[in-house]
Amino acid sequence: MDRMEGSMEVLSAMQVTADTEGLDTECKVLLHSKEVLAVILRDTVEEYKGYS
């Protein structure tokens, strides 16, 4: 592998992106779950606090 040129910030962002390829699709599948969304809503949205 050739050494890439660029700032550390850009190189770091490129590495993170490469390491998380496919993560977006996995997150969408996870967030499609009603059970997961219920927990997120309960803990973040005032109107849903106190619901089980």
C-alpha cells in the first residue's frame, strides 16, 4: 500500500470511513426495529418519558 499524502484530519476521516463501510446499512436495519425506536423515544422525547 502506498503512503497517502494529506493532513492528519483528512487521513483520519478517510480511515474511519473505510473502517465503517456498510455500517450505515446496518444502522438503518437496527433503527427499523420498533423496540429500538421505543427505547430511543422514551429516553429522549419528553412526551414519551414514563412509558414502558
